Amino acid sequence: MSSVQKAKEQIDFENCYQEFAPRLFAVAYRLLRNQTDALDVVQESFLRAFRKRNNFRGRAKVSTWLYRIVTNRCYDVLRKRSREKKIEYGENYHAKSAGFNGEHWLQQEKMIAMVRQEMEKLTEKQKTVFILRVYEELPYDEIARITHSRVGTVKATFFQSVMKIRKGLKERGVFANELRKDEKAVN
Amino acid sequence: MNCEKMKRLLIEQVAKAEELPVQVQEHLSRCSECQNLLKEVKSILQAVYQDQLPTVSKEYWEQSFKKLNEAVGPVRRVRMVLAFAGALIVVFIGLISFFSAWHFRPILETRYVRESILLPSEEEMYRLVDYLKDEEPEVGLWLLLNN
């Protein structure tokens, strides 16, 4: 490899890292809910990507390839974690017990925590699709390439994940009062 | 379009910041169930967007890139050394094959010539022996003893 080519590759690698590392961290953190694990996953994924760069055929975008590596690595960590122990995600809020009166919006912190807890109940694939769609705002076709699925499947998975979170929140009593209020307004 | 299809379309579109399609808006204007769904999904997304990430400093990313580069470097060197060693082995084997072929060429050629050209048939051999018996008795005797 010539020195010019080597330097060019070095610059590409550095640019790629600077551009994608924080975005990949965001995905990994939201999947794993642990900063150290997420940072490790990003680091390992880049190392893996660099070592396997010759396998990258350039058919997909680099970002798609990197997202795929990171999500797969996150699944490994989640599987390992589920074998070892279950992680608790803070206080288990319930709207009724947390002084939720329904007339006013919940304290945002509690709502965020409840949504987070409901997200943890999603399957790996549902969670990945939800995160990539909502946080990363990726188009469905790119998510389909990342998750090795069809676009229709990704859309259906996203729908299921939103409905599952909604159902979970309803069971916690989050939307019950809102609905009652709407029914009153209709009557 | 029925309510179930509309719900799917609504959820597909709601994550985008853009306006909802006209057909969805029309349906929403007359369907309270879908209005509630939209409201609930929006409040879920609002909570989701406010869920902040822990901050990772720029220095951390710089440091981790350096570490990554250090980890990648030795691998690259090892690969280069292995590739070079492999190339040397191939060249060495090639040279050995070439020189051995060159070295044993006369023996191989002789064997080939003896087998294919010089060896007379059995009939020719008898005629030769008969001839030599009369003309060169010593050679004829030697041939008889050695065949």
C-alpha cells in the first residue's frame, strides 16, 4: 500500500469515526441503557468495521453498515446480560401511584421513565426499529437494510412497537384520564 | 379507507416532522378514536425526544480514536508481515521446483529416450544378436548374457 493511499485511508477512517461515533453511541446507549457498555460497543464496532473493511462491498451506505454492526453487537451484549442478570431501570413508576391526576400532564421526568420502561419491554427488533426511526429519523428502507428485513415488515414492526408502548402506558393509567376527558367533551 | 389502515398510516407518518397527508387529516377530522391515538402517540414521542443522552466529551472521542488507531496499527503490521512471508514462501517453493526440474532434466530425458526411441523391439534384438554372434562374438555373447 502506498504512503499516499495509506494517508487517505487514515483520513477517511478518522472522518468516519468523527461523524458516526456519536450517532452510533446514541443508538447503542438507547438499546443498552448503559453508558460504559454503549461506548465499548461503539469502540468494538469501529475496530471490527476497520478490520473487515475489505468485506464492505459498497452496495449499502457506510452508515447502514456501521448501524448494522452496532445493533448486532448490542444484541450480543443484551443476550449476555439477560443470561447474567436483569438490570433495573430506576424506579418503577405507575401513574396512579405517582400522584398522577390526569388533569395536568405528568411530571415529564416520570413520563420519560415510564416510556423508557415500556421500551424495555419491546423485542430487540421492535426496539431497534423504534430507535432508528424515532431518534435517528432514518427512512424505512434504510432501517430495512440495517435489520435485514423488508420495508413492509419494518413499517409493521414500528406500528407494533408504538402500539405496545401505548398499551403499556394505558395499563399504567397514563392515558385513561385523557380519554375520559375526551369522552366528556364529546358528550 | 378504514380506521385500522388509517392508524397504520398515521403512525408511519407521525415520526416525521412534516404535515400529515390530506387523507389522514380528513379522516382525523371525523374520527375521535384516531384523534386520541394521534394525541397519545404525540405525547409518547414528546417524552421520547426529551429523553436525553449522557454527554460524551469531544476529548473522549479524540482519546478513543487514538486508542482505536493504536489497536488497528499492530494488526495492519502483522498482516503485512504475514503477506510478505507468504509471498517469500511461494517464491522459494517456485525456485526449488524450477531448479530441481532443471537439475534432473538429463536423467528424465535419457529415460524418455531410452523408453521411447532407442530400445529395439524383441525381433530386432534377436536379429541384432544373430548378426553380432557372427560378426562380433564377444559383444553378442555379452548381449545374450545380459538379456
